[in-house]
Amino acid sequence: YMLDVDGSRGGATNSRWQQVMGTPIDGRIDRPSQCVKATQRFLNSAVSAQSIRDLTGKSKLDVDGYYGPATIRVLQFLLFNWYAKAALGRGINVARDCDGIEGPNTIKCLQYGLNQSYANSGKIGAK
């Protein structure tokens, strides 16, 4: 199903994120979360080790299921590079956009990316 790109990460966005990542669907992102673990694995494969190092100081994300600043920063980097133009009408500014804090623009890009994804693909933007 298609999400409203409204910048609010509620149950519908969480459920769609879980569906895309192929994890159990309950509409909540727990700590730790299977959905976040799947997202961390995806990010480690989709974002270069150098970019992850530039963003976090490490060459890959820990696959620990915790949705903290490092995971959010790398997710922002991917989402803003892929979807900022379509979701927000502008390009990426790494210093401004990759701050490790999930705000409405990050969620809009996530929602846009999830709308471009197949269920159970384990990949955001797998269409």
C-alpha cells in the first residue's frame, strides 16, 4: 500500500517499513528491532564503507537493532541522496540533512522510499 508522504512516522509507516524489510509487522519499532537490524544490513550493503566512515567514524554500522544517531545518519545519507529531490523538491546538503536526528524531512524521504519498495525485499527502493 502507498503511504502518505507527510513526515509523520506513525504505525502505518512503521508497518510498511517492517513489511518492506521482511520482518514481523506490529507497527512499532522496538529497541532492539528486527526491522532496524534488517535496515542496518541493507545500509551496510547499499552505502559505501568510505561514506559510512565519513558519517560515523566506522566503516560499517553495527547490526544491533538500535535506531540511534549513527544508523539515522547513514539512513539519511541514502534517503536524501535518492529521494530528496522527489520528496522535498530539493537536493541534499550533508551537513544539514545528515544530522542523526530523525525529523519530518527524514521521515518524508523514508515514506517516499518505502512507496518505491517491494514487500519483503529487505531493501528500501527495490522497485
